[in-house]
Amino acid sequence: MPLQIVRNDITKMNVDAIVNAANQSLLGGGGVDGCIHQAAGPKLLAECRTLGGCETGSAKVTGAGNLPCRYVIHAVGPRWRGGGYRERELLISCYRTSLALAKEKNCETVAFPLISSGIYGYPKDQALRVAVDTIGAFLLENDMTVYLVIFDRKAYQIGGKLFDGIAEYIDDNYVDEHDDSSSRRPGFFNLFPKKEMQKIEKLPADKADAIHRRTAKVSRSAPPMPMAAMLPAAPAVPLSGLDDALKQIDESFSEMLLRKIDESGMTDAQCYKKANIDRKLFSKIRGNKLYKPSKPTAIAFAIALELSLEETKDMLMKAGFALSHSSKFDIIIEYFIENGNYNVFEINEALFAFDQSLLGA
């Protein structure tokens, strides 16, 4: 997919270009800069000496020495001085200039570190927001695969308010099927979400026991059944009428997607770029009305089209999937839709922070 957040060592990325978080001299330093120079060998330093340094907020390109990529783009990010010295403007310029150089060199794949978030002290959550927003805006207009490379968990941090909001939403809705804590009394069979269970346990003993007795009756008289057994039985179709029944098959995922794109007024390209989907994959979906996408791909299109929660569930059903409160991935998706946030790149930030699959191809 066009923007991927990955954990890796940027010096080992097999891409067309990697971006070096350099200093103004371009002659190497600490952190990512030092690691890249060490891995690239003396050829990189020799070429950097010919460039005459670089201004903060700008970037210059060299060969890659011993690295597996073709180019190194040296971007000089700002030092954090409290936020009042054009730090954000300069950091945005770093990413834009680097992406422009990559495009000029006909790069199809580029790997970025989180510029200025190390020894330069730029707050990690703000540095991440600038990176994702700037790269995302570029990818809406250009075809390129960009990797945001995170070396370890300490180097990655989403906004505290967003993290806390998602964590609370998960806690309120997540059904832990393996929870056998003392608050789950026999007979409850996880009939209530955790938040409701907590409320019940705080009730006076007589009221709580009354609820327990009622749910225990339900569980004794009707033990849990498989979901299929709870659904109404489908009417039998005589074999002689099978052909007629198959002619009544519902709209496929591909057909619904193309219909929704037309209804939205977007072009195909606007939709798949907004969904963080590769053009080649979209072509496969368009060319095969029976194409079955992965769940992250199906959700990515629902996000791009800004569908409601019910419409999203309908689109997922066309692809053979559903949203469940026993999946943190699903709950995070639901959180963003319920809050009207359809930015696929911001959603992926949150999914990565909670160790979930990312949206897109």
C-alpha cells in the first residue's frame, strides 16, 4: 500500500531511496545519521563532502554507497525549541523536499525515519503527525510507496488524547472471551460488556443478585448455542430451482464499491488513493466483480467513501466479513467511524500503536 508504518532498521530497507535525518554539515553525526553513514561506508561521506552542507528544512540527494538502496536523501530537520521557531513549518518542508527529490529520481519506493524526533527533541507524537499528514497529502497526488520506519516502540508515539480515547473505547466495548475473573459469575456467559458488568457489581447486593438470578435462568434454560443455530433457518431450495435461486444473487463487493464511488462523485483514483490502496489492486477489483478483498482492504474503501457504521458493515458483509466486539482491530475502526474521523493515515497510526493490522492492501 502507498504508506506503510513498519518496524525495521532503515539501513536494511530494500527500497529505491532512504531518507537520512542529517545535520547541516551532511558529514554524519549521531542517531540515524551515524547508523546510515556507518552502513554506507566511506563513499557516502566522500560524496557528502562535495555538497557544501544543507539548510534546515531542505534536503539533498547522493548515491547510497554500500546500502541496498540506490539513493540517500539527506534531510535536515529542525531542533525543537518549544514550537515557536517555525519548527513545524521546517519539518513539513523536510518531508516535501525529500519526496520531491525522490520523484525527480523516479523512485517508486522510499523509506523515511521519523525526522527530528530523536536527539533533536521534536515531540514524537507531533513529529509523527507531521510525517503522516505530509506524506499522506503527497500520496493523494502521486503514485509512490512510502515506508515510515520505526526502529523500536520508544520511537513511536501517537497523541496522548487519541490514545486514551481509543483505550477507553476498547475497554468499554471489548468482549474478552477468555475472561474468567471473579466478577463473571456462573451463568452469565459474558452476556454483558465489561462496562455493564462493572456497573452491576457496584449495585446493592439484592439488586445485583436479582440480575444474576434472571440471567442464570436464561443460561440454564437455554445454554449457549452456536451463532448459526440462533439464525432463522433458510428456506429449502429444490434442486430444480437452484439455477433460478442463483440468478437472485446479491450485489457483490466490487459492484457495491463501484456504485458507491459513482454516488460519491469521486474518481477511481481519488478513492483508491484516499483508501491507501495500490492502483494495481484496484484494477483487479474493478476487473473482477467477484473479487474477494482482505478485511483491511474492504474497510479501507469504506473509510475512503466515508460510509456510516451500518453502511460499512454492509460493505464488509459483501466481502464475507463482519465487525465484532471481540476484535480490538474492529473496535478501533468503529471508534473512528463513530467519531467521524475518516483519515486512513491517522487510523493506521492508531492501529500500529495498538499492534493491529493496517488498512490498505
